[in-house]
Amino acid sequence: MKIAIVGASGAVGQEFLKILQQRDLPVDELLLFGSERSAGRSYPFRGKELAVRLLQHNDDFRDVDFALVSAGTGVSQEFAETITRHGAVMIDNSRAFRMDADVPLVVPEVNPDDAKHAPRRIIANPNCTTIQMVVALNAIEKLSHIRRVHVATYQSASGAGAAAMDELVQQYAELGAGKQPTVSKFSAQLAYNLIPHIDSFMENDYTREEMKMYYETQKIMHSDIRVSATCVRVPVMRNHSESIWLETERPVTVEEARAAFAAAPGIVLQDDPANKVYPMPLFMEGKDPVYVGRVRRDLTCDNGLTFWCVSDQIRKGAALNAVQILETLI
């Protein structure tokens, strides 16, 4: 099997490399692609040093079976035909094709069969916040149909890239030295602050990030579920957290919900509030599952539940989910 990684030098590209080394996939040949800035760099993979090739409109993808792509929306749109024209399946991490009717949007714990119907040989990886939420929601959906969801996200600096993580560290150092903080990657100072603004605002005053959660959840779950989200950037280095309220068609007890979470693939239940056991982003870096805790009845809704979930958004929220799609196909 011949696999390509496009955007190999980025945070998600580097995570692709780690995961492919860790998982028992029959990779006979791995090709790395990147921009002019990263072309020529080399990275170790299973005892070899692999050089990054410049991504070009040529025949470099001939004989490639799968391409894991995380190089931004513009690159995905420009190079999709080049990547797929010789038969490669492109698993794309950008938002370029997520809502296209002929491109499946896949979370393997929820809708794995959708991956087998990709007429354009493109499969879309959902947004990171959507992925961890639907993994958790799917456990409850199997008990009773979910009518609506309210969610508040607490998204780490790493969701905006490695440079954003560096800026957060820099801001704390500058403020500690009595200097004005550098603000470049965020709309405002993030250190000692929360920013209720991720991605651009839409006409309805929701952000694009928030509307992704609305539309992507419906497409993945094949459902009329309605999602109202508020997405917040928090001064955490890595891993996203979400506080979720949902309403089901019939009442689901807390005990039923906990049992469903505990049995669901891709979920680890950490829910013992009396002993202060609940998921926290500090401890989830590099881990695969979606962690769920604080499961309780919603006091405002007879058919309501609320819970807290945390996941590594670079791993399950991006690279791992794409590799799991690949595993589903092979």
C-alpha cells in the first residue's frame, strides 16, 4: 500500500506520521509533500529518512492508494484533481468539500459505511469540534433520537496552529515582564482571557465554526438534529473541551447514559464527581479517545441530559480520525 501525506510539516501532518508509525498499517511506501517552505526537509519513518517533496501539478500521485491531506482549504481545492486523477482516495482535513453532496463526511465510530461511497474519491474529515461531539452524541442517539443540542466549546490555542501556541507562551512571558503582549494570531489577547470568537462571523451572527457544528452534525448522523453552538478560544495549549446539553425524544436516565458512554467505541467515561474524577484537557494530549464526564440530568428539560467531554483535537479531532477512515476502507 502506497500512502501520501500532503502538508507533512504541519501540526496535523506530523501527527499523521506519528499515528502511522504507531498503528499496524501495511504501509509499503510513504510519500511526503509540502510547500516550497517545507520541501527538502526530512522526517524519520520506520527506520528511514523521508524527504518532503514539493507539491506540484504532475504525476507524483500515480500508484498512490490513499492521500492524507491537511494543507488548508485553498490547497485542497487546487490540488484535489491532481491527487485523485490516477485513482488515489483523498482523505481531506480542510473544510473544502465537507458539505458537498457527493463527498462523504465521516467519523468512523458513527457513519463508517459512508466512506465506501465516494464517487469523487474524496472523503472529508469533519471539523475537530464536531468530531468529538458526534462520537459522544452517537452513544445517546442509540438510546433515543436527539432532537436538539446546545454546546459551548472551550478550544485550545493549538486549534489555531503551532504559531498560535507559541504566541500564547509569548504573551504570558511578555505580560510577566510588564510588556504589552503580542497579538497576531488571535483577535485579542488570549493570555488570562477568553475569546468568544473562532473563525469569521456569518450573517446570523454565529461564526463559521459554530455553523460547522450545526450542518456537519446533521450530515454525519443523517439526522434532523439541531445544534446551537458558542465556540470560545481559551488559554489552554492543547485539547478541546465541550459542555453539551441535549434533548431526546424520550427521557434517558443518567444511569442509561453512563452505561451507553462506557460501552461506546472511542469513548472513555471518567465520571466520579465525588472523588473529583472528570476529564480535563491538561491530561489528554496524545490520547485517542473522547473522554466524557459530569453526566447529569438537565434541570430545565424533562427529556434533557448534560455532560462534559474532552479530546485531543489534533489527534482524534484531525489526524487520528483521518487514519481511522483509511483503516475503515482497507
